[in-house]
Amino acid sequence: MFFDSHVHTEGLGISELKKMKESGIEKVCSLSFYPIKPYFPQTLIDGFRKLEEFESRRCEILGIQMFPGVGIHPRCIPPNYMTVVEHLEAGEWVLFGELGIEKANEEEREVFVSQIRVAMKKDIPCVIHTPRENKRIITSKILEILENISFPPELAVVDHVNFENLDLVFEKNYWIGLTVQSGKLSPQEVVKIVKEYGSDRFLVNSDSGYRNEFLNAVAETAKILENEAKKVCLRNAERFLGV
Amino acid sequence: MFFDSHVHTEGLGISELKKMKESGIEKVCSLSFYPIKPYFPQTLIDGFRKLEEFESRRCEILGIQMFPGVGIHPRCIPPNYMTVVEHLEAGEWVLFGELGIEKANEEEREVFVSQIRVAMKKDIPCVIHTPRENKRIITSKILEILENISFPPELAVVDHVNFENLDLVFEKNYWIGLTVQSGKLSPQEVVKIVKEYGSDRFLVNSDSGYRNEFLNAVAETAKILENEAKKVCLRNAERFLGV
């Protein structure tokens, strides 16, 4: 039994979810992402309901326990985004994500900071995206922001970590997300990282959805991780979520 | 080359769209449907953009030409739905759908009528859903509404037609949608209908998306339709859309 800690079930069809389940994935975090820049904050608010009500049910029917992650992804910040942040502040949530920074402009920083402040106040774990472009520089900025507000390290996964930013994140105490997909990490690279840095703080995920098809990435990685698989492909994600 | 005239690409993963393409589907109508009742009309308005900008691009990359259908499905009527209708009135569209009636309450009728009035004014083809429950009675109501406003028959597909309501729709002049999926029609039943009623007014579709997995329904039906396939699995849909 494995846990894929970062997927977007909204971009996956039913036969793909079945394939994930058949590969051994029994738990997933399904994170908010809207594939265009929305014109209205309301779109995201309804999107969170869609994730919580419809997507979780779709997973449940297939035997996958789904933990919905809500929040504003840096690539889909709507106008009047504080409407969304206030909605997050007013509600009950199990997880925030994807949050993060893509280009590090002022708006992205404000959106990120306002959301992690809510997470701190309400004790909600956060999945934090790091971008493809300028990964090392942007990761430094993310870590600086987290430290500036003394964000509790156990509540954050810094995600999509690879050889470009691994040292930066490893010297702090956050959880570290390793994404196995074409253009990110291979299962073999995950094994290399885990052998070198230990298995205590890593969570493996596929980031499946919309475009990415490596649905059994976590299961394939678990196979070659051997003894470490249980921690980095299941237990660490459960500890992060407190479940 | 086939045309699946009723799908919801938003509920399909990339490997499923590929499978459709491999079965011979090169054109689809991807219709609006929000899988929960939205709290905000803005959610649908952004959803139409998502369909036009993101989903059509996702199909295009795979070699599928996608015609986006916009509008309010009777199962997802938001509060202040006139905001959506006004948006439809103000914009440029290739297709409306799914419109229709599910239970025939006052609100559904109003939403349906206000949308088909816009369609008439702007000369936009409409895909009109008929429900599973009380199909015959609701179909009568739909036909009555269309006739009351003298809706141009060539602009409407009455969809999900089966043996319960076929005679009612056939005696009018609308296009007739035959949906091949578990619980609706089998490919063999489509063949039976086409042999009996002729191939001039039928459009075959799969209604794929979210839950339905019979992705190559149109291609499978085309195989056994033989000579009639070109019309009911391609040309009629093109004529309906005027492409």
C-alpha cells in the first residue's frame, strides 16, 4: 500500500485512477490547481468544493482515500484573491496546496504569505510548489519567507525538489517532496537521494494529472527502494498529514 | 475518421484522450458540465474559458479537433444564473451544450428557455440533454418548449435518445443524439435504430468523461454500422455544427 502525496485527480480519468489503484496507491493528496488563470475568486472557492465533494467521492468508489488540498497555486491567482484567503481562513481543511512561488513577483509573494499565515494559525499542513525555472533562486526565496514568519517545519513539504535545490532544503527541517516524472526525477534518482540523505524526510509523488501520465510512479519507485519504500512512499506522508 | 459529438474532456485523462484518438476519433464536441451544483455563476463563466482555452489545446496536441459547448446544464444551475445567460448573450460561441431539462421544475425551464432564446438569436447549435428518469415525459416537455418558441430544428440535437422517446423525437425534425454507453444504448441497438429509421438525422456519441469509460464507443459502433457509419459517426455532426 502506497501514498501518492501530490496528484491532481481533476486531470485524471476514471481508468487512470483505476490504474493508480492497481499499482498499489491507496491514498493520495489531490491538490488544487486551475489550468487557466481564473477571472474570478469564486471559481476557486467552488473548485475546493468540487475537490472535497466530487473528486474525493470518485476516488473513494475506486478504493482510494483522497485528502483534498485547497489554496491558490501561484500560476492561478485570481483578481481579488483575498476573497479566497478569507474563505480559507473561515473554513475547515485537512491540507493546503499547491501553494508556492513561480516567478516571485510581489503578488505571488503576498498570496503565498497570506495563505501560510492562515495555515500557521489553523495548524494546517501545506504542500509548497517550487518551479521548473530558476528553481534554486526561487527555493531560497520560499525558504526565506517560511523562516521570516517562523513557519513550523513539520507543517511544510517543499515539493518538486531535485538536485538543483536539494542541499538548500535539506539543511532546513521541512519535509521534502520528490516528484517522479519525465523532466523531474526518475525512480533511480530518488533511490540515489534516499541512499545518500536517509529516508526520514522524503515523500515521493507523481504530480499526475492533466498532462502527466506516469501514474504508477510511486509504486515503481517503491519497488526499487526496497526497505526504504514504506517510509518514503507511505509513512512519511501519513506523518506529515497527521493521519 | 469519426466525430464523437458529445464528450466531457474535462473528465478525461490524457491517456484516455489518446485512446479515443487511436480508435479513430478526430473531432469531438466537449460540453460544459460542472459535477457539483456551483455556488457562483462565475464558476461556469471561467469554466467556459477553461474549455475554450485549456481543454481545446489539450485535444489539439493529441490531434483531436475539439468544439467547445458552453451553457448551463440543468443539474448545475448556479444562483443568479442570469449572469451566465447574459455572458452567453454577449459572447461568440460555436456551440451551446449541454442544455436541457432534468426534472422540469420552474427554474430548469427558465434556464433552458433563456438559453435557447439566445441560441436562436445568435444562430448557435444546441446539444439538448434528456434525462434518465422520466425520459419520455421530460422529452415531451422539451419538444413542447422548442416548438413554442419555434426553435429552428436544424439547430438542435435532442440527445441521449433511446427506445423510450425515439418515436416522439423522430416525428419532429431535430437532430437525434444516440449515446452508446453502459445503461444507455449498445452499438447493436444503434445499428437497429439506424436500419429502421434511416441515417439522415442521427449522431452517435459516447458521453465520455468523469465516470464513463467506453471511450471508443463511436468507433465500435461505426465498425458494425458499415455503410451508414460515415453519416451517423461523422458527416451529420459536421452538418449540425456547420463545419
